[in-house]
Amino acid sequence: EPMHHTLFEKTGVESQMLRGSREHQLLIQSLMSGVDIYSPVENEEDIDGANENEKESRISRLYQAQLLKDHAMGYKIASLMIEHAIAGKADKYMVITGLGHLKHYTGVPDCVHGYLRQEALLNSNVQHRNVALDLLLSLTRPPIKSSVQRPSLSGIGSALIGCQMMYEIYLEETYPPMIEAAAKAEDNEMEEDVKRKLLNDLYLRNPGLLDQYILNAEAVRGPLLHYSDGLAGFKRPCADFLFVYDEDDENEIDEAVLQEAELSGNNTQKCPFSRDKANENDDAKAETIEAYERVGQTAGLRGNAARAKAIMTYLGYTDSDLEYVAADIFNFQGVANPHTVANIQRGECVLDIGSGLGIDSFLAARNCGADVCNKDDVSEAPFVVGVDIAQSEVNHAMARAIDRGLVVPDRIRFIRGDVEKLNDALAKANLATDNLFDVCVSNGAFCLVPDKQKAFENVFKALRPGGRMAISTTTVSDPKQLDPSFEWPVCVKMFANLDELQAMCEGIGFKNVQILDAESPLEGMELPADDEVVDGSDSSDKRFKIHGKYSDQYEFLQNMDMDELCKVVTVYGEKP
């Protein structure tokens, strides 16, 4: 019988060893012993040594018991498929097994393919062979729609689905809030309710960041992304679709909370593997959020005030600005000085996009007079709203506003939001979404906004008629200089095309659009040494910084003239 050739390692009665594969045996060994089969192999000796150990190990004998189940199931499935196909039944099949019987398409899937292959090659009946071949071709197609005409018996391909429990991801070893909570707990053991709260907040408020932590976990990264690098050298990932889920009966998120998160636009899950432009933008945004969340978490630590003062002075901030900023100076974030273009007047209402840790918002409050208004002033009194994508930065800026004696939230407030979804952020804060502000400023946030068109459209909508914007951002002078053979930092890939900004803003409806050179060089600025200054904390505490020494993959930037490649500008425009 043709299928007999699939069952044993060798034909004939002399062998009673069931046919398997080296990859499958290593998989079973790793599931039983925890051996790492995904880390890159240093040399061929590691592979040769592993092969010798497999032949003689106790696990190799247990592996035969595993194969008995795989072959039994594979034979039954292949037989049913052929029988039903000959009878004209257009069936679909769902096969449910444990990981050891299907991961990386080993075990049962391999046996099904093996039995169909032998039938297609060796069965004496031509129809039987054709049906087996047709089924085999169907199974080996990827699970996607195709416009290619297929034989009548062909299906739509096969999809392997895997499931992974959340506890295997070990977020408490990588997610900063969990690390901090564990450090504060006795014996470094977090309380379950604390862990649940942190996990729920991450899922509800920043699912894109949760995706990144899951994808970076070794339990997912190796089997799903680097499956061919290790000892086993798998030919296919652990699954076509991998569900990572949390099974905690005591941690059910209320339906109303889920609906609120969806309405706010925060809980919008998208596949991180899709390589279309929209999802690449989501990846960039998730990376941005993660970085600035870490900035906000360490913003309370003092930094190098002399260096910050030198930068702000170079960018055109005045002595009175520096004096007003005072103790917050080392939390300056920006690429230029939008205030010199915005020319904020007393009594005006100001929107600060990408308000960060609050410095430009505080200066705006001083310039418009919101800092001297009290909560009893009439509603038309000036106010400032800072919008930032990182909740930790929003929290820090709000706390500093209170410490500075500003009237919160009537005259100044900070809210979490995405400029691409500005309406949602303003509405959630019970603010009007249209025609609310006299001035919109931004200092560097537009650098990392993927959809510049949408961002400028939202600014236009938020401004009152006669309102104006002053958006300081870094641009690429000539995108053709971005050699595709180099891996460019995500920030550079997100920069706007300098030549497109004016037409874009005019197309939206802005009048008197001007693209002003911010005279903010990326190189050549003489600054004090970047020595960390820590006040009132252990010397091991360090402020997290976005910019610093180029990492290894970006060393080529050191040999480039960044001022030729990029230009910092302030985009000015008025709403009619």
C-alpha cells in the first residue's frame, strides 16, 4: 500500500522506527526539557553535536510514542480527504492538536502531506492519484485569496493557527511600570491586582505598545520571527496566525470599559505584520509612544540645566523666557522656537500640539495671560491646552502646572491625544472640536507624525477663523538623498518633504502660508558637556533621553552633513 512508505523510516519489515524529522524531534525535546532551539547557532559543531545526542537520548525513544499519534491522525485525515473528494464532497477540515503535534507544520501536518504525496506518486488508480495531487497542492498553498483558476477539487489553502498564553510573555521583566512595581514590592513579587491593573491599562490605552512587547518576548520572537536561525532551523514559522491571550477568570474587563476605550480610538488593534503603509505608520507611532512614555517616567529627575539653557538660548528663547521656565528648564523638548513666529497676544486661546513636559505650554500661558487669570474669570478668558501622545508626559506636565500655581484645568490643561485624531482627544476632554483656538503652536511633534496631511487638517479645523499656526518641525530637503540601501532611523523616515509643505497647507485652506527657516542647525552647536546631574536620587537613576550617541546601525550618519539632508522650519499659516 502506498501509504506504508510514509509510515517507516525505511521500507521493509527490518525497520520498526516511525518516520519523523530532525526538526520535529528537536521541537519535542525543547518542549520537554526547555532547551533553546531558536537562538542563532554559532557553528556547525553545535548542530553535529545535537544530531548525535538525538540518536541516543531517552527523548528519542519518547519521540517514537509521539510519532505514533501523529501518524495515526495524519493517515486518518488523508484517507478521509481522498475518500470525500472522490465522492464530490467539497469539505473543509479543522484539526485540533497540542503544540507538539503541529508547531512549525511538523507532526500531523507533515504526516498528512506525506500520506497524500505517496498516494499521488504510487497509487495504481489514475483518478486516485489526481485527487491526491490536487489535495496536496491545495494544502501547500498559503491561506490567501487568489485569482488563479484552480482545478475543481482544490481548496483555498491551509492555515495553521497557534495559541500562546500571556503568562509566557513575562511582561513584568520588560514593561517599565511592571518592573518598577516589582521593585517596590516585597521580595520583588507584585500583587496580582497591581499586575492586572497595569496590564489592563496597557491593553486599553496603548494596544500598539502591548503588541510590541509581545513581539519582542522570546516566547514569541523566536518561534514566529527567527524560527530558521536556531538549532532546529525550521522552514516555517510556528504558525500562520498566533493568538496570544490572557486566561484569568478574575480579570474580566467590564464591557462598558471596553466600549469606552474603542470610542476613544485608543483600543484599535491592527496586525503588526502587515507591511502596508498604514501599519508601518502604526509601528512608528508605537515606537514613538514607548520612547516618550519612558521620558515622562524619568522627567522628575534633574538633568543638565546648563546644557538645556544653552540649547534654548541658541534657538532664540529670551532671558525672560529662561527665567520664567526656571526649574523646568532641563525638561525642554523641541527643535526650534515657534513663539517668535506665533506672536501670541494677551487674551488668546492656545493649542500646543506635542506639549511634552510642558515648557512651551507654560510660556504660552504667560504670553496669553492665562497664568494670571483665576478660576472666577469669565469664560472668554485665555487658556492653553497641551496635547501629547504619551500619558506619562501629560501627567508630569499637569503636576508641574499645579506646582507652578497655574489654574488647572480652567486656564491650562494637558490631555493625552494623537494629532491625527485631535477631534477625539478634544471631545473626550469636553472641549469643542471646531473653531476653538486663536493660535496653534508645536515644537517638534510633527517630526514624528506619520500622516502630515491629516495633522494639518485637524489643526485647521481646531482654529477659529482668523486663527494662525506656527508649527516647528524637521523636514527632509530632498527625499532622493535617503538611499534605500541604508536603514534610516524611524524619525528621518517620518520627516516631511520640505518641498511639499506649502502646497499641502494651501490645499487644506490656509492662507499666507510661509515656510520659515528656523535657523536651527542639527550640527555645529557648541554646548556644555552632556553630564548627567541627579538631584535627590540614587546615582543609579538616569533620565531617559530620546537623542544621544548614534546606535551601531546608524553610525553612517556620523559621516553625513545632516544640515544638508534635513532642515528645521516653522510652518506659518492663517485660517480665513
